[in-house]
Amino acid sequence: MNKKAILLVVVVVLILSAISTALVIEGRKREDPSTVVWEAESWDDLAMSGSEFFISDGVLYGGGVGREWPFGEQGHVIAVDLEEDELLWNHDYHMPTGRINSVHVTDGIVYSGCYSGGVVAADAEYGELLWNHSYHDYLVWSVHSSENAVYSGCRDGLVIAAEEDSGEKLWEHTFHDSSILSVYSYEGIVYSSSEDGSVVAVDAESGEKQWRHQHHEALVGSLYVLENIVYSGSGEGELIAYDAERQEKLWSRSHHDESVSSIYLKDEIVYSGGGDGYVIAADSSDGEKLWSHSYHKESTSRRSWRTSSDSIISIQVVEDEVYSLDNNGNALAVEKEGSLTLGISRTWSSFLATASDHLGVIVLILAIILGAVGLLWGKHRSLPEESSTIDKKFS
């Protein structure tokens, strides 16, 4: 075989290899986390209950229950040092009828809402009572605080804003038609969701309505907001990303088989917990699933008041660990990233989608190869001419 034929074969093989590699390899995919790096036990006869938790400066704040009662002594708020794994303090200002539903920490104050309708503010360092209010009649499902105010949503359909230092009521709104399930405040706007399937945004200072969307067909039990994108999860397992500035839906995914009960976002990954017992990590730009784990379904509860499900109540990401809590009070943390592997297209549609996503890379690879081939081809063609000149000189 002459040199031109060999060179042509090499060029074709290189081009086909580059294209097929760029098309077939979808990119790095995160495998399910394989390691549980922390799991809650109990501290001084107190264990975690099925309420939201919040981690700040290495301390986990959440709801606690006493193990000495047949069905748990309800109403405690606990503070646990994660490094030393020890109880720092606990308070029972919500007692006697106040099982904790939600906890949030801002500016050294721990806010908590409970079944009896009360909202309590306590010092984060020592757990000392600062104030409490009972503006709600029953079941405060969610509390969130920012910008010198604490916001609470209740079964009575009210969202209430109270002053951070005194607990004095600032305003209330009734823009939902049913029970408020989640409240979230961010950069001067207070977002809330309810059983009627709506998400409402109001001005944090005045309580005036800004907008309302009804993209969910079922109750909306969880919210998270970052950079004007509102992430909301429904009772049918649907997770929606909504652009609050343009007021349009960006994407929706249904990774969970049951309700989306908790959402957290960090480093362009949105984490969700569901009524199906799964914790799922997805790309925040398009909602594509990255990994999931079901350690809560596999764990064995130590509590006699264990419920029949393992619904994930709360999620938070701290550094490289994803903390999660289910409604049985089982709390654990897994590695944030998991391991990485290469994902291969398995279908023609996936193949074409990958080709479209990597078009720029493919063009670049082809340009580099063709450029290199051009140089080699030109050099190959010039060699015989030089030999001919030399032959003539010495003939």
C-alpha cells in the first residue's frame, strides 16, 4: 500500500474515533453516594423528631423528643454540636402541646414553629427564651427568617410577619385558599405555598402581593429560592423551577414517586427529599438527575412512635456533606458528590441529544484533527519534490 493510501486510512480512523467518542460519552455522571459519614444517635435521652432542622456554625438545631415516654415527649428544640456529637442545650417552651414542625436560625436566634400554633424565638448559644407569639390558631408548618423579621405559615391559611427582636406582628396575608405548607424569604420577597397548589410572592416590608403562580396540580409542600429562581415541590412528586423575574416556568421534573417534601440548593445542584424516602440530587439548570440514595428506607428507627413511612422532612448541605432527616427522626449525612463515572448513551435519542449538547466540542476536535492532517499532507506532498531536485543536481 502506498503512503497516500496509508495516510488517508489514518485520517479517516482519527476523525471517526473523535466523532464517536464525542458523541457516545455523555460526560461525567455522579454515582449514588456509597458512604454514610454521619448518623444521629440520641443525646441525654433526647432524640431527633420528624421536624425540619437547620445547621449553623457546626451546630444542628431541630426538634427533639424524649425517649422515656411511650410516644415521645414532644415540644423540645435541641442544639447539637456536630463535631463533638453532644447536646449543647434543649428547651421546651412549646410544651405541653407543641410538637416542633420547623426550625430556622438567623443572626444568633433560633425560631421554631409548632403544632399548637406558637412561634418561639430563643438565643442560639444558650437556648434562653427571647419571646413567643401565638398569632396562629393551630399548626405552624413553616418558619423562615431574614432581614429583621420572621415569617410563619399555618394551617389557618395565614402568612404572618413578626419583628425579629420583639415578636410584634408586622403584617399578615391571606392570598392562599388553604393551609400554608412552606414559607421562604429572600432579598425583600416572601414566598409561600399551600395545599391549593399555588405559590405566592409578597413584598417583605408591606405584605403586598407581587405575583402568584399555579403551575402545580397538587399541594406544594416545599420551597427554596436563589437568585430569583423559585424551586417548588408538589404532592405528586413534581419539582418545578420558576423564573420569578420573568414569571415563567423553566423546567419541571418528577424524580420522586411521592411528594417532594424538602428542597435545598447549593453549587448549582438542587437536592430534594420525597415521601418515597429518597434523597435526590439534580442539575439546577435543567433538573436532570445526578444521583439518589435511599438510606432512610433502609435504616431502622429506634423510636417506639415510628410512622409507617420514611418521608424526608429536611435537607441541608454543609461543605461536602448532605444532611437529611425523615419523619421518624432518623438523621444522617452522605458525601455530597458521590463517585464519578463515564455515562454512555444507550439510545438513539440520547445519542442525538448528546451530539447536540457537544456540538462545539465536536467541531473543535474536527478542526484540530483536520489542521494536523493538513500539515502532514502538505509535508508528505513536498517530500518527493525535494528528492527530485536532489536527483537532478547529482545526475
